[in-house]
Amino acid sequence: DVLKDYHVGHGKNGHTIFWQLDELGEVRTGKMMKYRTDGHRDKTAPWNFDWIHSALFRDKRHPEYDEDKQEMKQCYFGIHLLNEWKRTDIDQTVCIAESEKTALIMAIAYGNHAKQVWMACGGIENLTREKLKPIIDQHRPIILYPDRDGIQKWQQKAEQLHYDRLTVDARPVTKWWREEDGPKADIADVVVRMINQAPPPPKTIDEVRQQVPAMGKLIDNMNLTIEPT
């Protein structure tokens, strides 16, 4: 469902295509990335990174795409959801990570249409007031989630943007970070590691008592039972 919401595509050459649709639903371009089966970039593959507009400019079969006349401007990955997911209150937050893959993982893990929209800026150089304008115009609260090695840069950038509803949350890559996450970990790296290390859900009353003592007391007080699934 998340891949469908974000219009993620797949190329015949094995690339994942992160389409950039703007707040009006118009296609700006698509970022093409080649991944290994473990979810990391395959930087050894030829043309492991490319853009749809660049591919069209190179393709002689499409002379209508003239690089000298192009007026394409990138936008944030996922910004089309501003209007597709109508907010139910003024505090529906826009959460911005750097990479598209991170935004997708977080949308899967913590997505809630009524409370938050996950987006990717694609790099700190794209954290500009111009690209943030559709979000700012709707007076949305914005939380920036930097990679571990970019915390200071993102904090400095946030100060330069002068938007009073914008904050930076580095806790996922500081408070919850572990050495095995790596020095350049982002919030998705931390969350995936935490999920993988989480104990399996309890199947018996005794397992509930062991893992969550307070829940065990509640079960005993209310004479509850656990039915097999």
C-alpha cells in the first residue's frame, strides 16, 4: 500500500524508480536507484544511479526532450500526499528524511495519514525555502530527521530557514543509535535494527508475565486468556 501511495516504480534494468510528483500531482522527474537484495545501494553496477529526465535527454528516439529548453524543477519525494491525504487537524506533521528509501521505511513502520506525512528531500542542498514553500503555505509543522553524520549541518540549515514550525529531531540517531548501525546511520537504519532485535510476541500467559509484568497483572486481575492465533 505504501509503495502504491508513493507511486514507486521499477525499471526493466532493475532500478527502483522514486517518482517526484509535486503538490498538484504533476510528475516532475524520477530518481532511479539500483539496490542489492539486502536493501543497500549497488554502487558497483553500471548506471546504478540516474534520473528519468537525464535518460530522456540522452535518448535520441525522443528529440522532443531538449535539455537546453527543459524547465524541470525537482520537488520532494512524497509531497503530492499533502493534498491526497487531507489532514484532519492543524497538526498533521510533515516528517522529512534525506533518502527516499528512508521515507518509505518510516511510512511503513509509523505511517498514519491523519498525523504525519513522510517525505524525502534527497539531500541537504534541497532544504530550501523554495522547495518547502508548499508545506509552509499550509502552515504544517515540519520535523527534520538527519542522518547521524549530518546533524550539525541540518541544525544550521533549519536555523537559516526561519520557519517557526520547523524542528530537528536527532534522537533516533543519537539516543537510540547503536554502534552496529554505523557512523552514517539514518532513522530507518535504527528502526529496522530495533525491529529485527525485538523479541517475538508472547504466545502464552507465562511469556506475557515475563516480557511485560504489568500486563501479566492486568490479565490476572481481569481473568483474561490468550487465544492461539
